[in-house]
Amino acid sequence: MADPTIGDVADLVLAWRDDPVRFVIECLGATPSPQQAEALRSMSAPGSRTAIKSGHGTGKSVILTWTALHGITCYDDIKVPITAPTGHQLEDILWAEFRKWGDKLLEPWRSSLEITADTVRYRGCNGFIVARTGRKESPEALQGFHAKHLIFLIDEASGIPDIVFQVAQGALSTDGARVLMAANPTRNSGYFYDAFHRDRERWNRLTFSCLDSPHVSPDYAKEIAESYGIDSDIYRVRVLGEFAVQGERQFIPADIVESAMGKHLKDDEYNFAPKILGVDVAMFGGDRSVIVLRQGLMSKILFQTRGIEPERLASIAINLQDEHKADAVIVDAIGVGQAVISAMHLMGRQPIAFNAAGKATIENCVNSRAEAWYKMRDWLKQGGAIEDNADLRDDLVAPEYSYNLGGKLVLEKKEDMKRRGIASPDLADALAITFGAAVIRRDAIERMPWSADPAEEWDKYNPLGL
């Protein structure tokens, strides 16, 4: 398209305002792929919220660049904060795209565009694009912006810590504000993952497969398939733009958890087993204290709250033990949990103390917490049933794992999860605590011969090893 006359500028801006695809074609001289055009149209309406999960090389960073340039070209009172997990992503990739496409703008926009180290704007105009690195050390990256028109752009959103989104929640929810985030789907938890799962009704969700993109050579998908297999998580993430079945360091695979959610069990599939209450006691103000009931393959969340006193939690645990005729109550004994145990003792009960840092009873785990989660993962694989609860699902898939020098399993600490912006997995920890001790049904003990070995006798009442 030839550079417009001054008289045509206002008409073009009005035409482009509601049609970003036309803007890209006419003002930038580019031809969006069908995937890119769909994303641009998704962002055309005030208040739109679009999330793109993508394979490698489909042009998602270009979409963010085009969206930002469309915004400052078509609106005056506008601010476009754009964030990414690293300065490299912003400076070497996104800002390089702005320089590339800035040189392709029609006049008079091309000669008026000013690009500095962290801003892009037209000379003499109020609107601007600004770069902000999204790190847990600076969670205010998307906060504090006010304008008639706001467009929030988030690149590599999988790598942005949740705390950044939590701090920015008010800004992102501003009436009329548009949000576009894109990423390779490398993490099976967090804000970006939730946009495609727990919060999916709030987002227009797009998936860009390399197989459908003209920007990706067919040889790329073929090479990944030959190296890793088309059923591999690497192929799913890098080629298909789908979340991995299991993250690289994720301890419990998502598919195992999802198959357990909402599963219906017949009574005779679990009623032979002991009833166990697991009590996870909150260590921090924002964490939850949780009580879970498990009987064999069945589990149920009975109670959860924040900010409860130890004595009150102890009383609730006792009431639930009586209500459900539980055979044992296992309580997290770290920190405030000791106060809960002491209160239960004063109330005439004998809870089992679970010390997460204690020595594991199986050789391949570094401590009792790793062992409990290891057993819980096996329980899920064997057919364990959990409620259809998004928070529980997120908790179960959130912790990562490693091995120490002795080859023993080390489960990620809650403190380390918080540092990468992940909430404490309180619901899952309460369920894991039910695996923290061997429990025998009280009626089985009453029928047991005095001379019997309790461990051997219990095998008769516990055929699934649960």
C-alpha cells in the first residue's frame, strides 16, 4: 500500500481500529498466517482476554508486536505494558521485532516512531509501549498503569511467576483492558496453565500447532518425531503446542491426576480399608489448614480454612473423627502442628504425629514427606479417586522433584515452591499425610488373636496394600 496523504490518515486509523488484520496488511505490508489472524481478531474488542499456547516458531512474538503497534497507531490515550520472564526475551527478541516492523510502517508513522531501550512511541503522542521484566523480585511489572485504553501483553507466560499475576490482578481486570498472553506450554501449573483449565471460561484459548503454521518447516516436526517420538512430551510441547502429560521435573503426571478426578467407586472397592484423617496444618498466614479423609481408594476433603487457631483445628479434627468413625488421625507435626497435637492430647485423643523431615521407611526416599507423596502417587496409579477439585488438581501436579547424591528422591520444599510463585500444596499435603503411617481398622484389632503379628494380620484386611 502506498503512503497515504494527510487527509487519508484519519480515515485509515478509523478503519484499522476495529480490524487489526487489515492494519497489519496495509500499514505493515505483512500477511498474517491464519493462526496469527485469528489471534489478532481475538484482540480486537475492548475487554478481550486471549491466551495462546504454541509450538516452536509459529510467530507468537510477532503477534504481540503487531498488537502493540496497532494499539498505539489507532488510539491516543493508550498504554501497552509488555512483559516477559527475562530481559533477553524483551531486548533481544521483542524489541528486535519492534525495530524490524517499525521500519515497515507506512508514513507518516514510520518516521514518527521512537524506540528506546524500554519504550516505543510516536513522537508527540500520549500512547506508548513499555517493557517490564516479570520476575518474582519485581512482581509489580504489570501494575500501576492507567489510561483510557490498556493492552497487557505477556510473552513466554509459562515462565512468569504467579506472584506477578497476583499483584497485577486488579490492573488486568480493569474495565475494557485487553490481555494477550502467549507461551510454549512448558509448565503444568500456574496462571497460564489455569487459563486453559480452571479459568478457561474467562479466556479465548488458542492453540498454535507447528503442523498448521506456514512459518515452520515440515522438517522441524519430522526431526522432533524421529528424535523423541510423536507420543513424547517434547513433541507435544514443541510441535503440537499442547501441555505435557508430565512436566520435565513434575513429580505426579497430570494425566494420572485427571483420570482420578471425579471417579466413582463402589462401596466394596474401599469399605474394607481403615478410615484415616490427614491433617495438614498451615505454617503461613496465606496457607490453608486442611483435613482429608481417605479409606482405601476413596478420598474426600472434609475441611479447609485459613487463619484458624490450633485448638479450634484440633476440636474440628476430633469431631470429624467421631462423625466418620475414623480409625486414626495423622497430623502434620512440624511447627504449629505440634500445638494441634498437644490440644488433641488434652482432649483425650491420641493422634499420630507425622514428621515430614523424619526418616523414610523405604530406601529410595530422602525423608517421610517424599515417601508419603511417593505412596500417594502409587495410590493414584492404582486407581485412587479424588474429588473434581481444581485446587487439589493443581496442588498434586505442582511439586517438582530431584535426586540427591545418594540417589534418593527429594520432593520440592514448600518454601522453594513459593519462591517460584507456586502456592503451598495444602490440599495435596493433607491427602499425602494419610499415607504417613500404617493404620489398622479398629474392628480388625478387636478381632485379632492376642498372639498374632499385627503386620501379618493386617495383610488379610488390606489386600491392595493400602
